Amino acid sequence: MMNLITPNPLLGVGFHAVGAGLSANTYSSQKYVERWSWETFWLAQAVWCWLLWPILGALFTIPQLWQVLSEAPKERMLLSFLMGIGYGVGGMAFNFSIRYIGFSLTYSIAVGLSSILGTLVPPLVHGQVHEILSRTGSSWVLAGVMAGAAGIAICGTAGHFKERDLDAGQGTHTGFSLGKGLLLSLIAGALSAVYGFALDAAIPIVDIAEKHGAGIWKGNVAYIFANTGAFVTSLVYCTYLMWKNKSSGEFKQLRSVGVGGRLSMNYLFAFITGTLWYGQFFFYNLGHVRLGKDYAFSSWAIHMILLVLISNGVAIMFREWKGCGGRTKSTLGLGLAFLCTAILWLTYGNFLGAPLGK
């Protein structure tokens, strides 16, 4: 039996903020991992994030899950899975881009592009643009998407200034390559947006879960396909690196290079990382279903904007911007102001489209 969900944009944005907060702190535990290669840690956390938690989450929250899957259109399952693979490729491009232009520029370009494409392309593909523009509050929602993209870009510029301020005179930019980095960032942004498309492709499956009484948890069924697609990408790439670097034995014994570290603790930190990363999707769904149907497509933009906003807030709290110049700090302040404005506009637009309790 279908459970009707009462729209509540304020609560929806709140859940998105929780998910973005978890995502912003996902890799805080990674710095404690010792004597593991990157590929060993990445695959260990990916098992939880992209494979086990999506399956367990659906098992515990979707009533009659096997019946839902038997009724779901197989082509939608496959399409969501394949798009998840594309999203995983985007994640790898993101990591490569950081090597050439640094984290901040990569983040601003990739996340900004992902925010715009992941938000606007689905309505374009479905031919809903004219209908959306005619709805109450549409101008606020679209203005919020644009302000968010601008804020992400400005924060990325501030991050680039920060890297230059802190690395001045230390010769740490020898690997800088703007051309390669920009190309990889654009690829990362475009393919990262594909995750939003993967969730969109799974909407018929989500609707079936709702008919079987999944209620606010209905979106968890989509992660079975979108996330496992991303896991396949991680599995293939990490397996290649393990073969190349002869690091597969690290799952049983820490590498001999270096001192300290415990195998059990590395597994624990991988579990924490994967759990936090999946947590953002778990709360993404709770936020998404509370926005209502008129502007549900704006969920991706809201999540991306809040991710950048909270990430920078955490960095300020831990004084990561200490020692930066006035230009850098003022640029960051401007970017955060744009992001806050964007969230307010998006929330207000969603409220106009789906007032509380309506």
C-alpha cells in the first residue's frame, strides 16, 4: 500500500545538510591509516560504501524488496547500474586532476559542473523545462542553482589562492599542469553528474517500492544499482593497481615500509569512511522525498552546494585557512555568501512550490 509523503522543504534541506556534513568529514579517518597503499584502503572502504551498505540499507528499509525487484523494469536496473559505472570513472578522473591543479581548483570545477548538469539535464531530457518554468517559485529555484554554481567557483578560486599563499617559496607546484588538470576536472564533473542521472533512471523502481509501502525510504532501492556500478569501477581500477604495485597482500599483512599501524585499525578506519560516505546517500534520500515533486530535481544542487559550504565551514573551524592573505579570505567570504544565498533561494523556491503540509 502506498504511503503518502507530506512535502516539507525545510526538513528536506535539513536532511540534505546532514548528508553533506557526513560527506564533508568522510576522509577525516584516512589520515590515520598506516602502511596501506591507496588502492588497498580505497577498495576496503568501497566495499562498504558502494556494495554492502546499499544492499543492507535496502534490505532493512524496503518492504517486500524481492517482490519490488521482480516487478521493476530490468532495463532501468541496467541503465542505473551502467551510469553508476560512469560515476565511478568520474571519481578516478577527480583524483588524477588533483595531481595536476590541486584539490581546490579540481573541487570547484568538478563539483560546480556536476551541480549544474546533475540538476538541469534530467528535466531537459524529460522535456519538463517549460512546465517547470510555469510553476510557482521556479525563478527562485533556478536563481539558487546559478548562485550555488557561482559560489562553488568562487570558493574554488579562494582555495587556489590559499594553496599559493601557503606554498609560496616552497616549490611545491612542480607537477602543475593546467591543461591536463582542466580536462580531467571537466571529465570528473560531467561523469560525477551521471550519479544524479543514475538515480533519475531508477525512478520507476523507486515508484514500485513506494507502492509496496516503502514510504520515505523508497529511494534506498536505487542505490542497489547506482552504487554497485561505482563499486565495479573501483574494483577494476584497484585490482589493476594491486597487480601493478604487488600490493594485494596488504589485506593480510601491512607492508614492510614504514612503522606503526595495525591491520585491524586500518579496517576500522575503512569501515568508518565507507559508512560516512554511504550516510550522505542515506540522508540524501530522506531530504529528496521531503522536497515534493515540483522541484525534486533541485536535490542534487542543494546537496552539492551544502557539501561545499559545510566543507569550508569545517576547514575554517579547524583553522586550515590560518596564514592566508586578505585577498584569499575575502574571496572565501564572498563564495560562502553566495552559497548561503543559494540555499536560501532554493529553500524558498521549494517552499513556494510545496508549502508545508500541502
